[in-house]
Amino acid sequence: MSGLSALTLAEARDGLKTGDFTSVELTQAHLKAVEAARPLNAYSCETPEKALEMAAESDTRIAAGKAGAMEGLPVAIKDLFCTQGVLSTAGSHILDGFRPHYESTVTRNLWDAGAVMLGKANMDEFAMGSSNMTSHYGAVENPWKRKDDRKAKLVPGGSSGGSATAVAARAALAATGTDTGGSIRQPASFTGIVGMKPTYGRCSRWGIIAFASSLDQAGPMTRSVRDAAIMLGAMAGFDPRDSTSVDAPVPDYEAVIGGSVKGLKVGIPKEYRMEGAPPEIDALWQQGADWLRDAGAEIVEVSLPHTEHALAVYYIVAPAEASSNLARYDGVRYGLRIPGSSLQEMYENTRAAGFGQEVKRRVLIGTYVLSAGYYDAYYLKAQKVRSRIAGDFRDAWDKVDVLLAPTAPNAAFGQGEKMDDPIAMYLNDVFTVPASLAGLPAISVPAGLSAEGLPLGLQVIGRPFDEETVLRAAHVLEGAAGFDAMPDFIAGG
Amino acid sequence: MSLDKETVAKIAHLARIHVPQQDLEPLAGELSKILDWVEQLNRVDTEGVAPMTSVVAMPARWRADAVTDGGYPDDVLANAPEAEHGFYTVPKVME
């Protein structure tokens, strides 16, 4: 059947329910699309047999009237999630051949809800990157092209760039992502899809390969806000195996879709107006505020005075946590081992060969800022400034219900650009990192096109555990924007 | 804060990453640039501010001090590059 891979998650769910097609048919259409999308390198591992097996089981459950919230819906899983018996590499050479004997909680929740796995999505190595150029499995290509330069290959953003590309190119109905400093929202913006990072603690981190534990959070990447609500509901929930998982009921997120924003107070953080930012980013932001005002919201300017320091805090805290988390890759328990004449040398050889350049850079920075004599000056100072940043947001919530901001300071850039200047690459996360440091829920919604014809996203940030208001406002923005532009490359028919 | 070659070699050793001699100098430059950039935090007044230790305001959960998992050494060892007799194996550490 053709056209099945162009459906939204909600449309596919409803079509399965009314019997217009089966999950096996839906999955077959997607497997064809996955194959067609191979030139983009969005998947690092395809699992067609598993997909068809899961789809057949879904059809049985649908026939028996036992369909779950994601029943029969084929999705891609970022390769940061451990999936039982299926290669899980975090895009790193050091996890060569790693097939976990356990399933991450988030993917377990998805399978329990009936979802079907198409494969593992390519990503920046250990989720460190904003371009998807650092994967051991090669760069991922954005399905979008500049309108007057069809030759240049663009990045899909990162680190969840494979997930974003698969969803944008119609090679998955939806995908999981993870966001540490913007890794869901920035690629969503670059590829014209919706990406949501829920509140820290909403989705279990158990079984997600750890990068920076106080920041990492899983979330959905979809082609509509409603789809994000459906998928988040299936991913979220309390998990005693994650000590920072929050024991709170998961609301029916889809129920808020279509709600009004009349009277909602929307904050415009004035510090997000950056000197030298492209005028089209500012113009779209203003347009977003106008859309919400026209829908009945009240627009209020607010101040988040410590915003300018958020990136510097992030590039101390995240590498520090990464250097600890990545200590486990020692050539003993899993993955790559490069022999040496001593145990010490075996460790050093394995980690030298197994980690890419950006990962090494961050592990070294992290090791340095945690080392004796420097801990107070760097790490402790950063955690104090982080308190200040979180405090800025708390003050803002006295005045407003959500914040509206651009998702990224630019549209997708060319493969290979910004590679020789780490700080220029880090600046891609300037608008996403503050909410990550404060653990807040935030969503990117495709809102318009750049002068080059590339998608640009707007970001809605909310109070802790108030994903519902974020989704409600995002859905109004989505409706007003009416974003219906299509990428150059569409994999599915 | 400028890092010299020797400091980079020391950090690399602490991080158990082999860095070839000729890479130390360029790496020192790259890392120094990042450290210079984060120096901006010294401009922020953090007098009396407690460092952030918990992202979401909630008390740590209690649980019973009981074994709730385990008993499958084969699964645990299944991904090891080398394992023997139910153990991970490593190069000899004692003569």
C-alpha cells in the first residue's frame, strides 16, 4: 500500500483501529522507506525481521481488542537506548558489537504499548555533537536542501540527527531522541519536525547509555505536536531503577491538544535576543509571539539575566559528568579491546582507539575540571552559576506560564562546517541549553523557512512537569504556522 | 587558563587515554581555548549561592537494602571481549 509512511502517528493509529490497513502492511511500507532512505545514513542498524514479527503480534492484539497506545506503529530508536539482543553502540567504535541482554525502560514502555521497532538511529558519538558528524557509522545527511544549492549536503543537527532525519524523510512514523543540551530540539528544528524534551525525571534514564546524568532526558521526535503527546505518554512513567525518576502519574497528554491559550501568559526572554543573530530568526520569533497573541495569549517580556553564561556552565558540567560516565569503557566488560603490555596500557590503547576526537576532548576537559586543585574553580563554580540560571527561570514562572524562544540561532549548515572550531559548534545550543540546565520541559515546533528555504523551529519552555501547557501552546503555534513544506528527499511513497 | 603539554599528558593519563607525543601540543591549544572561554563564569557573583546538586526538587527515595537482581553471570559476561570460567580476564597485573 502506498502513502502509509506519509501518515502521522495519530492517523496511522486511527487507520489501524478502523481496519483500513494492518500493522504488517504499515510496517512493510516503512521497511521499504527505510531501505530507500539508506543514502541519508539515518539508521545505523536496521531490524526488519524484528519489525515484522512485532507487527504481526500487534495485528493479533488489535484483532483481540487489546491495542495499546502505540499499537502497531513503526518507530526508530536512537542508538543511545539499550535494546535487548540488538546492536546498541551510541555511535561509538568503543561499543563495537555490543548487544545488551536487557532493554531500556523507555523502549520497554514503548514495546509494552505495542510500538514496532524499525531499527536503531544513527547519532553523534555518545550524543556529543550538534551536527551528526561524529558518529563512528558516518555522518547523517539532512533530507532538506538549500533552495539554490541542491548539491551541498547539510547536517541534520545533533545529536539525535538520525532520528530527526528518519522522521523528516518519512522513514519512520516517529523516533525516540535524547536531549542533554538540545539534542532533540536542535535537530528537530533543522529537519522541520517536532521534538520534545520533557522535564528531567519524567522519562526513566535506565538503560540509556549515559552521557551527562544530571541533564540526559529522553523524548519523542514526531511530525506533529499531537504525535509528540501520544508518544511521550507511552515513553514516560515512574521507574524505581532510576533514582531520579519522578513518582508522579503521567497525564493524558493528548487530551490537551486543541485547548485554547486564551489568557495564557507567554514570556519573551529578552536575553535571547543575541547580537549578530540572523534577522530572520528574530523575525520568526516575533511572528510566533504575534500568533500566540492573536490566539488570546498575553505576551510579557521577562528577563533571564544569567542566560549568557549557560553554555559555559554546560561545557563544564556535561564534560565532567561524561568523564565519569565514560570511565566504564575500559576494554574489559564490553565492546572494543586493544591489547597492551599491561592492564594500564590496554585501557589507554582501547580508549585511544575507541573514542573519537570530540569525545576525547570532552573526557579530557571533564577530567581536568574535576581534578584535585581545579574542582572548586571550575566544577563547583559552574554548579553555583547553574543554580543562578535555574533561579532565573523560577522567577520567570511568577510572571508567566510558558516562555517562547527560537530553537537554534541558525538553520541547518553544511557537512564539514564548524568542525575546526568546537566553540562555534557549541553555540548551536545557545537557546536550548538553559532549559536543560534547569531540567525544564521544552518543545521545538517547525514554524517557518529561512531565506535559503530551510526549516526553522520555535521553542516553548514550561514549568517543571507542566508538559501539558507546553503541548497546548505548541499545538496553537503549529496550527498558526501551518508548516507544510516538504524536504527534498522523501523516502516513503 | 593555558594548559601546557605536560598538564595535558597528565590529564590524558588520569583519563586513561593514550595521546601520542606529537598530539599533545595541538590538544593543549584546543583545550586551553575552551577553558579560556569558560573563564567568563568568574564574572558571575555566586556569593552565598549553593551549588545545584539536584535538578528536580525531590527528596531521595528510600528502598529496602535487599538484593533484587542478579544470578545470571553468563548474561553479564556475554559481551566481554575476553572471559574465562565465569570471570572477565585482563592482562596480568602481578608477577
